[in-house]
Amino acid sequence: MKEKIEELLQEPLKDLDMFVSDVYYSEEEGIKSLNIELDSKDIIDVERITAATKLINPLMDEKGYANDIDVLDIHSKEKGENQSEQ
């Protein structure tokens, strides 16, 4: 599934200068999540995550990739604990 999602999102995210760095499932307290981690050569701020989410959600719905989950979590890759100090 990871490869299918990466392939699906590759071109749309290219326009935002982002790419999928990881896709994984998680479950906490019975809530199933599909996590899509994004990365870029530039900092990914809230506006860029919002733009990516607006692209990703309809594509995931169209393909039915999010049908068996409770939460679709789209987030940026963490750049390290000390990034805010740089």
C-alpha cells in the first residue's frame, strides 16, 4: 500500500515542492490511523501542510485508500529536536 500511495501523490505534491517520505498505519485506543509523512528541501509550515492536505484528501477518497481507517494524518517529517534553535 505504501508504494501505491507514494506513486499516487508523487506528481501532485511535486507542484508543492514536497514528497512522501513515509506511509504507515498506527492504532491507538482502537482508533486506526493512516499516517502520511511529507518532506521537502524547504521548511514545511502550516500553510504548506494545508495545501498538501487539500490535494491528498480527494485523491485518497477517490482511490478508496482511506476507507478502512478512522483518521488520515498528514504531517511533515520532523527535522530534529534542535531545529527551532537554528
